[in-house]
Amino acid sequence: MERFQRKLWVGLLILAVLTPIGIFLPEMFNAGDAWGEWGVETLEKLLGYVPEGLKQYADVWKAPIPDYNFGRDEASMGTQVLSYILSGIIGIVLVGLALVGISKFLVRHERHER
Amino acid sequence: MHIPDGYLSPQTYVPLYGASIAFWAIALRKMKKELSTKHVPYIAMSAAFSFLIQMFNIPIPGGTTGHAVGAGIITLLLGPWTAVLSVSVVLIIQALVFGDGGITAIGANCFNMAVVMPFVSYWTFKLLAGGGTASRRRFVAAFLSGYLGLLLAAVATGVQFGIQPSIAHAPDGRPLYAPYPLSIALPAMAVEHLLLFCFLEGIITLLLFRYFVRHESSLVYALKGA
């Protein structure tokens, strides 16, 4: 691997280790969900009801690692932080592999056609 | 900015799936023509970067959170079509594996962050950077391409939220999906982004652009033909 690329990968790993900042900062400044990304319980509190259609769709998908958290909603800060870093690493491996796969396929396809 | 399941009516999420699929098809065709093996590791890294930078939730004290997306810098380095594909893959993995953004809303989220954003960034840079080598002007253009790219993505998201109450409501008048009208959803999305999150995106775009121009300028897509 080129030295420049190695340097970039190291930078990305450092970024992965720093991701828990994305948990600490909102906690510190008492900030909640992103606008429009409230869960059903929060909506109930905001509106006094849950929109019918929204309720039907809300649980249409069960993600294997919901909210980048391996623990439960009320997991300790330690668990959340470790889950977050691990999710970051799993995430970059998955997106990296997917794009290398797609790119390799496109390059091979191209040579084949010529 | 990741719209969850249930916030968009089928009348909204189905056409947006269609739009995103059309852009994916063009992106794949463009990349097939232009892709060189040398770029593959950078494409993978661009997606890794976008994935990680989105994990940095930035708070509005006492309010909501938001984050940068990274589509601006990916566009400047690798071109808008590569950014379409790279950021889309990120958003799809986020939805499938981490439940960040809905499955039904993948088309919408990809349209906002992986189509609107790269192309706004691209055209902003193209229009403002000029052809010359005046580097300060180019850096200003890089900042604004990140800033405006994210802003327009937020505006698109705000519009999609905001039109829901008028598209679908129960007989008693209650909205069926995203509950807030355009007059609330659009300013909410736009203002929090233009005051805070867009600055972050702009600064990230500017700093990384400068880094690559200095260290590996042959790679930088936005400098080609300049």
C-alpha cells in the first residue's frame, strides 16, 4: 500500500476511536434526537398521539445493531462508547468492502467489453 | 437528516426511490467508463470517512443534534457521480445494519444526501472557483460547496417532512405520517443547518481539500481541467 494511503487509513482509524465524541457532546449540552427522527414514545409526548400511518411503518425493519448500540437502550455509558467505536469499525469495513466489490466488478466488466 | 420509517407517505417515498435508482444507474455507468484501479482504495476510504463523520453528532444546546455528511469533500476529490455511489452505500448500510434512517426512506435519504448534496457541492465549486489558480478563491469555493451542499440537502429533507400533513391525513384531520407542516418543518431543518451543521461541513470540506491539494493534487477531481 502506498505511504499516502496508509496515512489516510490511520487517520480514519483515529476518527473511529474518536466517534464517542458524538455521544458525549449531545449528552453534555442536553440535546436530544435529530429533528424529525423521534421514536414513537417521543412523538406521543410531543403530539399527544402517534400518527396512524407512522405507527404502522415504524417497526417495519429490525436492524441487527440498532442505534450503533450492542446493549439495550439503558446500557451503561461504557457499553455505549465501546459499541459506538465497534459500530464505526464494522461500518467502515462494510462500506469499504461493498465499494471495493462494486468497483472491481465495474473495472472487470469494462475490460471484458473492450 | 436520516428520515426514519413511517415519516414519509408511500406517495413520497416511492417516487424518491425511483429518482435515486435512476441516479445510481447513471453513476454506475459513468464510473464504469471512467474508473481506474488506482481510485478504488480512495473510493472505499471516502465511504469510510462519510460513515464515520456522520457518527459525530453535534448538539444544539438544549435542542436537537445534527452532523456533517462528507459528500462535499468526496465530490471535490472524486467527482459527483462517485459521491452519489459512495454516500448511497453508506446510507444503505446505516439503514440496514444500524437502523439509522428507514428502509422505506432509503430512496429519500439517498436522494437528499447522496444526490442533491453532491451536485449542489459540485456546481457551487464549479461556479465559484473560477478557472485560474487563485488559490484563496478556490478555498472559499471549497468551503461554500460543503456549506451549501448540506444546506440544500436539509432543505430537501424539510420539504419532504413538511408536505406530509397535506398529502395524507386521517378523516379527523390528523396527519398520518410526519406531523409538522411545511411552515414548521422547513425552517426547523434549514435554520439548524445554516447556523451550525453547514459550517462544520464547510470547514471539513475546506481543510481536507487543502490537504489533498497540497499532498496529492493529481487525485483531486475538482482541479482537473482547471
